[in-house]
Amino acid sequence: MKRCFKKILIGSYLLLLAAAPLSVKAQKQRRVQPRAEVQAMVTESLQASVHQYHYLKQQLKPDQWPRTFENGKLQTVTPYAWTGGFYPGGLLYLYEFSHDHNLLKEARARLEKMEPLKTVTAHHDLGFMMYCSFGNAYRLFEKPEYKAILVRSAQSLARRFDPRVGCIQSWDQVKSLDGKRLLKFPVIIDNMMNLELLFFASKATGEPLYKDIAIKHAEMTMKNHVRPDFSCYHVVDYDVETGAVKSRETQQGFSDNSAWSRGQAWGIYGFTMVYRETKDARFLQTAKGMADFFLNHPNLPKDKIPYWDFNVGQAGFDPPWNFDPLKYQPVPRDASAAAITVSALLELAGYVDRKTGDRYQRTAEAMLQSLSSPAYRAVTGENGGFVLKHASGGVPGNIEVDVPLIYADYYYLEALMRYRALKK
Ligand code: GLY
């Protein structure tokens, strides 16, 4: 009897030992307990978003992809726009939450039409387009055909990598905002987001080339886009022969030296994701630095939804283009930058020390609460069917200023789902 008890004790001890690494790992991802009132808000927001996307779906013809709602009109694009993946991706998050088969049916119909995009090599946006759509579909259903489409897309994206520069070229070429110069190898901070597709392809195929390209691109971005204070340039133009930096500037921010809010958000999210894939501490430091710049900025409003640029109208920041900072008053916010940042913070909180993780998570909760309030979240049946209001696309070009944007919705839905997953 005694021996039997001893055996049980030893057995339990061994079991505990075996379980230890697992529970530590699990704990690492969710040090902070989700709060019940935030969970309730998240559930309510997802329910409301399901209703809203049913309404959005009704407004659309099968070949129309929703982009924004301006002057009382729904604006749509083709799936070839850089935003093509966000609508099916958002539908898939909502299906994952609700198990509503009508949303899944709509997502699948959109995915079918997006398959030919896998061979696009005209720009860097393929990661956004294919990983947010087929990446989520593969995550949920693990269909080999989705994997094959993602790998083919990664091949297309990798063709834009130039080893002389060490980067993926974002656009073929673009004129500087003052119209005086042609940038021939522009790389934008947004490009960090496309790297997730490459990491996926290496894991799916066992071929390291994709991930090697992603890591090199991230290293060059860390070196040449990120400033010493952890804000970032939007665009870096390279000399393709020598790999030297030719200029650092903006296309969508207030000035070349300002902090464009969505660019900052792409950086926080992008470097967090690259740290997840590499476990290289340099990328974690960069993600943290960029997050702290955003969260500690004296010009971040109380509700923590940033202005479209942190430096609009400030001394020392001069637009390279003919722009009156008082043109839009009050200064427009960018709910998309907030949504991207919340989603990133919920992941980053699991990679840092406990105190910092607590701070990131509590800030993410506050931002989620702002976004889910009537100030930003639309009433069902309004806002053209989009969930969020008050995002800003390209203010310098007077494009999509203070409107709903499909990518604000996508990252908001992702953040809600990430928060929801904390309780498991
Ligand atoms: N990637 C384009 C944008 O953030 O506006």
C-alpha cells in the first residue's frame, strides 16, 4: 500500500515535470489575464460586426471588393487592389467567431476569384493580399490547395527581392511628393507586413530561401527606416547598383521627418511578427522601441487613437508638398493605425517582461475600448457596412480622409479575435 502511494507520488512528480515546459510556454503568451468586462465588450463587438458584414455583403456585387464609404457612397475596388485580401480575411475571422455559413460562403466565393493573383509581381503588396485571405483560410481549414496558392504567391513576391540592395522593392518607381525626383527602388515600411507570407512559405516547403529574404529585408529596414528614437521613415529609396540609400522621405505622412501613424503601426506589427518567426532579440528590441514611441508620444490623444501623423503642423516638420496643415480641422484620426497597433500589442505583450507586457496589454484594452465605443464603431446598417469610422488613407493626396477603411476593419476584427483567444 505504502509502495503504491510512493509510486503515485513519483508518477505525479514526473507528470508535473513533463507538463512544466508546456505551461511555461502557455504562460509566456498570456501573462495578463483578460478582464471580464473587456471580454464582454469584445464578444458584443464581434456580434455587432457579424450583423454589419451581412449588411456590407448585401451592398456588394460579386466582382466588387469593399474599400471605403465616402460622401454617402460605397467605394469598391477589384481584388487586384492592395486591399483585396482584407474583405475575405475579415469574413473568415467573423466566421471563426460565429460559425455563420453565409459568411463562409461569401469568403469562399471571394477566395475563388483571388486565386489568379498568386502570379502578380507588379508590386510588393502580395503579402497583404494573399496572406490575409488565403493565410487565414489555410489556418482554419488546412486545405492543400490554399497552401499551394500561398507558396506560389511567395514565389511571386520573392522575385521583387534584389540581393544588391537586400530588400524587396515595394513599387517599381514613384515620383517624390514635391514631384521633382523619380525614386527608382522605393522600399516602404509597410513592406514589413508582406514578410509573413515568406516565413509561411519556408515552413510549408522546407525551402529556407523565402525566410532568408524576409530576414535580410527586415534587417535592412531596421537599419535604414527606423530612426534612433524608434519612429520611422515611410520610404527609403536605394541605388540599385551600389545598394546605397539615396533618400529617406514620405509619400503618405506629413513630412519626410515626421512619424506617419500607420507607418509606425506597420513597423510595430511587422517587427513583432519577425521576432515571432526568428526569435532574434534585435527584432524584439525594435518592435518594443516602436511601440513605446507610439504609446508614449505626447501627441497621442487621450483615447489613444492617433492623429493620421504624430507631427501634423508641429515646428520642425515641413511638408515637402503644398499642404496647409489647417486644411483638415480637427486633425483627422487614423483608426486603422490604432487597430493594427492593438493587434500587434496583444502579441508583443507575450514576448516581453511581465511589467512591460502588462502595460502593453492594458493599453491595448484601452484602445479596443475606444475603437468599440460609438465614437469609432458604427451602428449596424450605417457607415456603408464598415465596422469602424475615422480612418485616413492618403492625406497628402486628399485620398480617403476620415472615412471607414476595409483594413481598419480587418485589423480590428483580428485584434478582437486575439483578445478572445486570451481566455482559452
Ligand atoms: N500600405 C498602404 C497604406 O498603408 O496605406
